[in-house]
Amino acid sequence: MIIPRLALALLLCTTPVLAQDAASSSSAAPAEVSSSVESSLPTNGSSSAPEAPHGLADAELEMVVRAAYTGAAALASAHGNYFARDGVTSPLHDAVAAAVSAAYPAVVVPADFFADLDAAKICLATAGTELRVATNTYGDGITLVAVTDARLFAYDYDPHAGADIKVVAAADCIKPK
């Protein structure tokens, strides 16, 4: 009786460690973050302005999209597997914004949705990170794009096009014209 409980307790204690993927457990990410913070601080004798901070790293963009999808999927599962119905998108926006801001409070989730994946791939005009959302005509498909002034990562799901979520791995975003 004690051994199964001990095994369960051990499993629960080690699960977060085992659940980390290689991208999120990389030791290079904190060094990149600290070096970007250090480079933005003024130094003695420096006459040039500090570099503007860039958006999140590729692995962080992926985690932002995962968080957004978790919030969106929870909403859809509670509403007949629809992300949005009859053009009503505010509950989806609120669910996605809450999920993203819990882990990444600096990420902006615009209230206006985008038309499709291509429209959401446009780079930001300034440094920062946005999580952009689009739904399909029926409200049962969703596109989530984390975008900075240089990079993006996206999930695109349309059950009418296929059963799988299309993952757009980290790539350069499209510069605005």
C-alpha cells in the first residue's frame, strides 16, 4: 500500500522535470536573455544609444503559441469544439489573452483578429511580441501566430483542410511594405 503511494508521489515530483523539451531546458536561452539585457544597459564612456531590445527567442515564441492554444482549446472544448461562433470572438480573445499573459505578460494580444495565417505573418514595426489570432469562417478552426519585428512561430488548424495542426516552425516574418 505504501509503495504505490510512494511511486505516485515520486512520479508527481519528477513529472515537471521530465516534461521539459530540449528547447525550453537549453542552457543557452538564459545566457541570450542576460546578454540582451546587458547590451541594452548604458555603459560608462558609451556615447552611442543602447540597442533596442528584440522580441522573444524562437523557443519562447513557440511557448507563447502553446500557451495560447491551451487557452483556446479549453474554451472550444467547453463550447462544442468551436473557437468562435457567429462572429463573436471576444470570449476567444479573453481566453487566449489570459493564457498568454499568465506566462508572458509582455506579449500583446490584439483585440482585432487577423484574416488568415498570411496576414498574421507580417512583422511588427517596432521591437516587441504579439500573439495574433485568426479563425476560419465556421469558427471551428484557429490560427495562432507569435510574431516579433523579425521572427514568427505559428499553429494553423482548419478541420476542413485536414485533421492535423499545421506547425509553422520559427522563421523570418514578412517585412511590412
